[in-house]
Amino acid sequence: MRQLVLSFVMLLAVGVLTAQEAPDTLKHWKKGGDLSINFSQVSFSNWAAGGKKSVSGVGLFNVFANYSKERMSWDNSLNMGYGLLKEEQRSLVKSEDKLEINSKVGYKMTESGKWFFTGLVNFRTQFADGYNYANINNPVRISSLFAPAYLTVAMGFDYKPTDKFSLFASPLSSKFTFVANDELSAIGAFGVDPGKKFRAEMGGTIKSELKFKVVKNVDAVTNLTLFSNYLKNPQNIDVNWDFRLNMKINEFLSANFLTNLIYDDDVLIPIDRNDDGVIDGEGRRIQLKQLFGAGLSVKF
């Protein structure tokens, strides 16, 4: 699995380096990205109303390299994020953890058209262990590096009227779920069979991306991916929806607002069925993550 991720990163790097080292093809590449480091801190001294001291930091890194020449297109992106939170005497906990790689190769169906025959590869995982803190004195590990990891491979058609919007539809795609951690695979976490570290699904995929400017110095990017497993409950569609709002204050200061909504029919979430504070079951639930921060930012 580590070799797989390294291969994707190297593929993206080769694309960027090719654009830099070959002047003749430089005009066919569009590349760029942004790096931001956001901080927040709260402290109290003799504060009658009470409160808890805390400090947090989040780093976000996004880069893309897109190639377009005649009827050929090749879009690549790498999105990473990691954050930590420290609250008084408690140990560090992570507040953000993301690694996603996308690569999409298309061939235009007609010279002047906006439809492409396209192959798509998407890989998602995280960097570090994640814990359930229901019992603060005995947190339980519920995720880890490559546990889970998701790989989607699809062939289909891509509609790209502009470089700001694309809609990809694949009637034939494969989704692979990996759980590399022995403890998590033993309990069948993230939909794999107990004791297994791998699960394969075949189905259909729809993926859309939209970039737009909200107002001056404020732009947004949103991605929506839908997957239906033909072989098991095809009506229960997996959803992964990312939204990112970038607010530029000046050349080096910015604010970011991010949300991530996930629904996976194969992932069971621990729940408290009778609201007594004790986890007593599992169920399918919508997962939602939200992040807002302000800090240093560099766009390139």
C-alpha cells in the first residue's frame, strides 16, 4: 500500500517536473497550489465565568498539475491536511487528517466538443491514528494509516465545458477498501470481513468538481463523489462531499472554511441508543467534519 501511494505521488511529481523541464510543452501545463497554516489559542487567568485553555494548529497543502494538448487532457491533484489540538492537561488529539490523490486522463470525443473518454483514479487515506474519546482515560483506536484507505478506479465519460467545472460519470468502476491495521481488520472495521484487510466493490461512479469566485478575494471549491455498489444494496449510495472556502486577507494572511460530509453504507458508527451516555450499539450515520481557521497562507 505504501508503494501504491508513493507511485501516485511520483506520478504527480513527474507531471510537474515535465512541465518545468520541457519549455516546448510548458504552455500545455497549468499548475499551482496553496499552503496554509492556521492557528487558534484560548487562555484564561482568574476568569470568573470559567473555561478551558486550548491551542490548535492545522496545516493544509493543495497542489495541482493539469495538462491539455489538442484532444488529450490529464488532470492531477494532491490534497493534504493535518491538525492537532491541545486542551489543558489532556494529551494531543488530531483535528484534521487527510491525504487524497486524484489523477484523470481523458481523450476528447470530438475536436471541438466538451466530452471526453476518461479514466479516473482516486486514492484517500490518513496519516495518523484516530481514537474514540468516549472514555477520556482509555481512548480506543478506531483508525490508522491505511486503515481505512480507499482506491477507486473508473472508466467513463467526462463533461468539461470550462476549466472550472467537470462532471464525470462511469457505469463501470471499482472501489477498494483497505484496512492495514491488524486490530481493526480483526473486528471487520470499515466494512471488510473480520480478519480480512481488503474489500472490493463493483459499481457506478459520478464525480463532479466546481470552482467559483464568491466575491473579491473569496473563492470556493467543491467536489462531490457518488458510488453505487451493483452487487449489494445499490440503492444505498456512498457519498463523499468536500467543500472549501478560501478567504484571502492579504498576500500572506487568509482564512479557510472546510466541510466534509460522508455517508458509507458499509461503515457502522458507535451510537448511544437510549441517551444514557453509554455506547450500546452501531448504526449507519452521516459523518460530518467542519473546520475553520485563520493564519498564514502562500499561493503558488
